[in-house]
Amino acid sequence: MPVAPLLKWVGGKRQLLPQLRRFYPREFGTYIEPFFGSGAVFFDLHSAGRLRDHDVVLIDSNADLIACYEAVRDAPHAVADALDALAAGHARGGDTHYYAVRDRRFNPLRDRLRQPDGRIAYTPELAAMLIYLNRTGFNGLFRVNASGAFNVPAGRYARPKISDRAKLEHVARALGGRVRLEFASFERMLAIAAEGDFLYIDPPYAPLSRTANFTSYTNSRFDADAQRRLQQAVIELARRGCRVLLSNSSAKEIAALYDTNADARDGGLRALRVPARRAINSNARRRGPIDEYLITNIGN
């Protein structure tokens, strides 16, 4: 049964899947994603039966994202019931309902359930609210203000599909069994990846210009230093014998880290430019084909 991603997420890879599939290895050990996001590659591999009899570790530093997936995995029917009620409220109230949910329910409950280590103990009701806000908010963004409150405005959708009970159940099953969800930074992959494991690595993209911003995954920015630390980690994984596939923008700093970098080449990595389509831009005319990098040590 094909399973599509549950959430819209900045940097989601559904458009890039035909290019990425060229590099799925035939054989591998554990499958690891250190930037889970919408999970397009995970759900693609799962739908194709490629993860059967494999351990899977899905990691993200966004506490809301991981907690929402955990709630859907553990209580899909309760999440669906709450989402049905939210959909009915939206049908009656539209944007008024959206802002009431965001400001009077979601943000206060999210604050109360936040734990000292940054995790959030999501209830099915809170998970349903995040899914609702994701499907009706502007461009499916997840953005918080300086105080940590979710502040994405309502989107412009005539008939958003909010409630989909069957999809929730499919996602819950996909996340069960030998799949482990972890709230952690990308460095966590270094502690668990072993020779023969397959990692798809999809960090927040390096911006192509000073005004571009594709780093709104979490409250902390994924800056140039983080990109350098990630490059060192990817080289280490490649030298360890892991099968790695990384996507990023065609920014000059990424070219310098992977395309013209001797350490990356010595580690067996090659950087390939592929056409992709950017869907997130305030100016719709600037959403269109653009080159991106795929960096890998997997033969095609």
C-alpha cells in the first residue's frame, strides 16, 4: 500500500524522488534519516517494500515533528477523531477557527507539555492540531517566533483536505514495527551508523542568496558552520563503509564542501547536479526548475 507523507514540510523531497531512486542501494543494513522532515524518502522506500526486515531510525531536531509522529503511531484513531472535529470547525469558521486553534489551544497546550530537555509530550489532540495547522497554514510552513510560539498565518485554500483517517492509519503502520523515532541532532547518526547501513541525509539547504531562507525547520538556524560539521560527518560515514546519499542546494559553499573538496573525493563521495523544483518562495514566479546537488558514494 503506497503511503504518502503525512505533513507538508519545507524541503520535502517528493518532487526529487525520481532522481533519488537512482541511488537506492539494493542491499543495506539499517536505514537512517537524520533530518526526517516530511519523510518522503522513508515513505517511498516503505511503499516499495524496500524496508521490510530492516531496522529503521528516523531522527529530527524538531521536537514537535517527532512528537506528532509518535502520537500518530501510538494512537491513530484518537488523532483522527480530534482531526475530524477540527475539520468540522474549519468548515464553519475558516480563518477565524484557524487562529483560535493556533493561539488559544495549540500554543498554550504545547507550552504546558514541553519538558526540560526540549521534548514535547504530545497528546493525540495536540498532534491533530499540528496536522490541522500544517494543512491549512501558509505553504505548510513550521515557524516559531522569538518566544517559541508557532506563528504561521492562515493559508489560502478553498477546500483543504484536513481529515484523512485511512492515511493516518497507513502512516501509523509504516512507523511501527522496527522503526525508531528519535528527537536528536544530526550528529546522532554517527553513534548508530555501521558499515553497510544506508543513510539519506537531507539538511536545511544552504541559501542561494542572502535573502533566501530555507532553514526554518527549527528555532535554531542551520548555518555555514553546521554545514561544515555535517560534511565532516558525511565523510566519516563514507569512510566507515556506510552508503550515503545527501541532497543540498547548489550554493557555492556546498560546491566547496563536496564538489571541489579533496577530502570528500578521497572519501569516495561524488557531487552530481540534478534538476529540481523549488516550491517555497514568496514570489510564485520564482518557483521553478533549479539545480540541486546529490552527494553520494552509491553507484547508479
